[in-house]
Amino acid sequence: MASVSRSFTRALRTAAPSFRAASTRSSARFAVPQQAFRHQSRRGYSSERNLPDGNPDVMLYGAGALLTLAAGYGLYTMNKEWFGEAAKKLQGPFVPKFEDYQQVYNSIAARLEERDDYDDGSFGPVLLRLAWHCSGTYDKETGTGGSNGATMRFTPEGSHGANAGLQSARDFLDPIKEQYPWITYSDLWILGGVCAIQEMQGPKIPYRPGRSDRDVSFCTPDGRLPDASKDQKHVRAIFGRMGFDDKEMVALSGAHALGRCHEDRSGYSGPWTFSPTTLTNDYYKLLLEEKWAWKKWTGPKQFEDVKTKTLMMLPTDMALVQDKGFRPYVEKYANDNEAFFKDFSDGVVRLFELGVPFTVAEDARWTFKSSFD
Ligand code: HEM
């Protein structure tokens, strides 16, 4: 468009005064540009004043240019979208930056605040569980699974028993995906986990984008996530397969300070702590300080606190205090919330990055501002 109007400008500058006068009279639409041209010609193009009125060559040239402009304008008004697209192509592909991801973070945080009608008042715990279940399928031997791919979108993985109930977290994030279509599901689901932890007053979780969405053939087989009815041997086997050590296993389990078990999902029932939407080291404190007994019910075997009978522990939670290798870390985190936050954050960063072929270096991770910073 710019070059069309430039040639029109040049044409009019050389056009005869009578032509200019006539066209000014004939169309109010072109009056403004013509005034501007006249103003310019007074300054720099004195030679045109010597042209005889009605020079036919010049008139032809001017009329041609006018027609070109009119055609260009018509094309533009009919194809505004095409011009917009062409302009975008000239600018190159959109490469989201830190501020763009912070925007997505802010939108998730705002939606968490808004949708306080769920469970204990927050989707935070189930968002964290979604991010963990995407990542926890990783197998270090084969390099398969992990948070790259968002393969839980597909039926085989989405309907694995361990993933029951996570549709609610995926549904929660769908409007965010619509708002920011450039982000991949796999980056979004992990960002949801990061946001959930920070917004529930947990530590900062540095983040790198770079996950791509993959097709159904990348779904992992059932059975890669832990089975809560098992013991420490199983916990070590599952987390060992992902590449974690004892300290990291205990630190990551501190996530059970958040959320609850649902009978219609896992079959288990109840929360682990009295503040299931705030991340603290209470999970470790309660494990050590409360008396726990088998819950008397017809559901799967779980523990309940003797005093209030409102809290629960899974057999795998109880394995952390029963096992000699795990217990010192439970004691450490029960006594030191800062140490827990540090090791939890380190563990979660590693968990959320399993199986992702990043192009961004580790020291270039981003830390998002929380809504209350
Ligand atoms: C031995 C390891 C683990 C086992 C056996 C286990 C098992 C479970 C089970 C059975 C539930 C209840 C699900 C429901 O009924 O809705 C649950 C919930 C949850 N898990 Fe784990 N989990 C483990 C490790 C982790 C880790 C490593 C994290 C995160 C880092 C995590 C985060 C959560 C959260 C936040 C919830 C609450 C979800 C909600 O409120 O909807 N879990 N887990």
C-alpha cells in the first residue's frame, strides 16, 4: 500500500494545476491528501508551475495513478484480513517471550481465584496432580514418557486408572488454551502446575518452555504411576525409574499437604492436612506427630488419624516413616519448612522437565511473579 500511495503522490506532483483543481472539486474524499500535496509542491517542485494547463500526457499519468490507487484501496477494503496476514508474515513467526508466559501464568492465577467453587475452594491441587501425572510416566532407560507430548489428551492414557479425575484439571485449562493458542498443551499443563504451587503459597518453581504436543502413538503404557496400596520397595522402583533418589522421593511426596483423595476417583477418601489449599510442611509433621490407625471401612486400606478421624494417609505415605532410608528426610522437613521448600522446588523442576528436549539452557529458566508478589 505504501508504494501505491507514493507513486500516486509523485504523479500528482507532476500533474497539471487544472487537473489538481478539478479533482479537488470532484471528490471530497481526496481533498485532504491533495491539500497536503499542494503544500509540499509549494516547497520543492517549482518546475511544475511552468507546465501548461491541461498537458494531456501528465493528465493521463495522473488519472492512471488515481485508478491504481482506487483499485488498491478497493482490494484493501475487500481483503483486510489478507493484508493483515501478509503483514504478519513479513514480521516473521510469533516467538513468545517471558512476558507472554507471565501473561498465561496471570490468567491461570486469576481463574484459580475466580473458580473457588471446587472441592476445598481451589483447583490448585488437581492442577498440580495433572502436571505430576504427565511427568511421572518418564522412564530413564528408554527415554519415553515425561511431560513432553501432553498425551493424556488421548483415550488410552487419559483413561488409565491413575488419571481418574484429571479431566477436571484439563477442562479448567481449556479456556486458557483458547485465549493463548500459541502455547502447547504440554507447556500449559506444566505451567498450570507451577502456577498452582506458587499460588498456594509454595516456593517458586523456575520454568522453561519447549514441550511439543505429540500424537497418540506416544501414549505410555498403563502402570507407570505409583500404586498407593504398595510399600517402600514399590515407591523406590517407580521413582527410581524416573531417576530420583531417596531425598527427592520424600521431598516430592510433601505435595500431599495439598488436596484430597476422592472415593469416585482413586477409591481413597479424605485430605492429608487441615489446610489442603496451602503448601506447608504439615504433611511431615502430621506423619510424625499424629497417631495413625487403619480406617475401618469397606474401601481400600488407608490410615486415619486417631484424634479427629478426618485426616488420611495412604500406605505409600506411611512407608516414608516406616523406612529407615526415608525417615531422616521426613524428620528434616518436619523441622525445617525452608529446607522442604528448597528440596521440593528442586525436585519439582526436575520432575516437570523429564523427557523434554529443551533448546533453552538450564540457567535461562524463568521465575514467574505470583499474584501476591
Ligand atoms: C508414591 C507416590 C504417590 C502416590 C501413591 C500418590 C497417590 C495419590 C492418590 C491415590 C491421590 C488421590 C487421587 C484422588 O482420589 O483424587 C493423590 C492425590 C494427589 N497427589 Fe499424589 N501420589 C504420589 C505422589 C505424588 C507426587 C510426587 C505429587 C506431586 C509432586 C502428588 C500430588 C498429589 C496431589 C496434589 C493430589 C491431590 C489431588 C486433588 O486434590 O485432586 N502426588 N495422590
